[in-house]
Amino acid sequence: MPSFLDEDAARRMIVYTADKIIGNRDLLSEIDSRIGDGDHGAGMALGMRKVKEAVGAAPGSGNVWELFEKAGKTMLMSMGGASGVIFGSLFMAGAKGNEPKGSLSPADFAMMMEKSLAAIKERGKAGVGDKTMVDALEPAVQAMKRTEAEGFILMLEAATLAAAEGVENTKKYQAKFGRAKSLMERAVGFEDPGAVSVWIIFRSMYEFAREALS
């Protein structure tokens, strides 16, 4: 089993993940409509369509970090608003400023996501229990760090399971940010759409790794 993610595999993984988010546009919007504006799915799908175009057309540079940085920057520029900043940071913040690499190890990838989590928490000021995407992202990153020595497939499987548990936990929380904040206890019982998007992203990366890196 390959223990690295080269530039070609990274490009295909990003496109695969983008397709999965686009395919879940209606689901994400439906979830968001229960506690928010109902536009989360449309925003994510728009951003991911632009990511597919940008990453698919990006010339090979020999530096895998640049693909993830481009994906994040594209989401930031195309989605706008808080979602663009937060989901753009999911890849861009962790990939930016790293020493160029032609392939990434599981530990490299876990480090990227750990850096992104730190940046997202700093920018958004949200933590676990605030009913945001951090509720899925933080446990997923912790799972990656625990399992990075086991290879991409097992690492991303663990992250996916942790993210799913994080999504389920958001049903118990009142929202601290966004429109859902005004609902107070009425937001309890519903999952956070941003957390669901994080879970879909990790599940998609796991599915890709299972098929392409096995």
C-alpha cells in the first residue's frame, strides 16, 4: 500500500471530494434550512465547482502543497463571507508556507489538517460545543494524529468516524454563531451543516484513498 500522496493522486482526491460535495448540495441546503439560511449547500457546491476548475487546470509544479493551497484559495475567493474564509482555510491555512514536497506522507497530511484547525479556531473563535464545523473537524484531526503511523487509508477512516460522531454531537448543542444562535434551545436536535460538510469531505478522502491507494 503506498504510504504517500503524490501530486497526481492529490489532484484526483481533491476533484473527487469536490464532486461529492457538489452531489450533496441539496442535502446540505436542507440541513441548513432547519437552523440557518438554507444556502450552505449552494455555497459549498459553488466553491467546489470552482475548485475542480482551478485544480484540474493547475500545471504540475512538483509541490503537492500548492494544490491544496490553490483549492483553499479558490474556495475563499469564490464563496465569500464567513463560509469562504473558514472552508478556504481548511486546506489553504495548513498547506501555506510548508517546505515544498513532491509527495505527502500521512504524517504530513495530518500536520496540514492540524495547522488548518488551529487557523480556523483562531479566525472563527469557535471550539467544540459551539455547534460549528469545528465539532467535526477537531475530533477528526485528533483521530488523524493518533493513527498517522497506520497509513492513509486507516488514518482517513478513523478521521471519518470521528467526524461523524462530531456531527451527531452537534445535535445536543445550542449554536454560538450565525443565524442559528438566535434560535437558542430551538437549535437543539439539529445537526450543524458545516460539520456535515466536514464529515463529507473526510468520508470522500477516505473513499478515494481506499480505492486509489490500496
